[in-house]
Amino acid sequence: MHRTYSLRSQKAPTAAQLQSPPPPPSSTKSGKFFGKASIGSSIRKSVAGATGPELSRKLTQYIKMEKNVMRAIELTAKERREVAKQLSAWGEGNDDDVSDVTDKLGVLLYEIGELEDQYVDKYDQYRITLKTIRNIEASVQPSRDRKQKITDEIAHLKYKDPQSPKIPVLEQELVRAEAESLVAEAQLSNITREQLKAAYNYQFDATRELAEKYALIAGYGKALLELLDDSAVTPGETRPAYDGYEASKQIIIDAENALATWTLDAAAVKPTLSLHQEYDEEVDPEEEEGLAAEEEFAKHDEDEELAAPK
């Protein structure tokens, strides 16, 4: 059996990894209590939205939900690798062509599982970045609460005892509280925008890499399928001997090279935005000639009208 080449062997860092070093393993891989249980996910999600400072509760719940997404992707990656091994095991007992092609397809499917596992680690960086916003939200809540409490006390005193000597003191406290609140709110505004952009850049870069590598693997997988002779045979007829071993091995080598050299700078899919089109784009040469001709005719007609006797 020709099982001599595998993407699962030890490999040098890819170009994408050299361009942007991989993050540490995600927190979902620690195997902690309730680590992979769905009941744990449900408990975390409900508790996250019911505790902590009110301002940060929604984002806290969102971050916990994203952790559940990561666990699902991690499980998918693990199952994908097991499926790849099973495909190879099933194909081994078939004819030579089916055996070779299924083994190489298993190699590609296993690599998809590896890529998904790496994606989980990068996805975790996006979550960790969002936690910065959650933390600043939690720190801003006390200043909001203090300002509101002083405001309520002043209103209460003005209603019950408008001449109370505490009112001027509380008003001074309110001025200081508002000043502190202004600083905190400005920090929240700045950090929210900065970290939101950073977080989703992490996620979208990782998603783009995974999607383009999916497409690469799919292309090489379809090339492997072309090695299968699917022409119908009649009972008793023998298929020609399979001679695609070197070709299938080369397809796997090409796939590995393509994955190893891929970088974000070389991404094939580029977004096309219509909302920021330049209005001073270059005019097509033929269109420009037509416009020039129309101007010339208009000028000629104008000259004739001026020269005509009155």
C-alpha cells in the first residue's frame, strides 16, 4: 500500500504562521470541570447574564456564548480527524484506486481538522480582546452609580427640606463625581472602539485564513477524485491496473505547499465595496473619444450659427 506521504507528519511553520505567530492554546482545551459538557455551557450562559455590574452583563453573556461556540468548533475538529482516519481504514480493503484515493482524501480531511483546531486558538484571542471592553464597562459602573446616588439624594432633600445645609455639600460631591464619570466614560468610549476593531480583526483574519484553506483543500480533493476510474464495467470485466500513486502523492505535496505558503497578503478573495467608489474614476478610452467628438460637433455647430448671416 502506498501510504508514504501525510500532512500529519512534522512540518515547518507555514508562511501564515511566520507572518503572524499562532496564539497560545484556547482556554477551552484546559479540560477543566464542566469543560465539555452542554449543561456546563447552559449554566455559564445563564449565570453570566444575571451577575456582575449591570453595564457589563450583556457583553459578559456574549463572551460566554462565544466560548460555547469555540467548544463546538473544537469538538468538530476532533470528530473531523476521527472521520479522516475511518475513511482511510475503510478504503484500505477496497481496490487499489479506491484504497489510494480514500487514504489521500483522509489526509486532506485530517488537515481540515487540524486547521479547525488552530482556528479555535485564534478565535480565543478575539474573545480575550473583547474581555478588555467588558472589564472597562465593569469599572465604569461604580462611577455611574455614585453619580446617580448623589443626584437622587439631592432631589430627595430638595423635596423634603429645601433649606438643608447638606444640599450644597452634596452638590459639590456631584461636581466631583461628574468629573470622574466624564473621564471614565471617555475611556470606555475610546477603549470600546479600539478593542472592538482589534477583536473582530482577529476573528475575521482567522476566518478568512480558514475559508481560503478550505477552498484550497477542496480543490486538491477534487483533483484526487479525478484519479478514480468511474466508468461502468460489465460483469466479468476487469478494470485497468491503477497507476495513480505518484499523481496522488504529488497532489498531496502540492496541497501541503499551497497551505504552507498561504498568507493573508496573498488572499484570493477580495471584498468589493460599492459604497466607497471613486467618482473621478478614469474614463474608458473609447468613451473619452466619443465625448471629445460630441464636443467637437457642438463647437462646429456653434461656429456655423455665429457665421450665418443675420
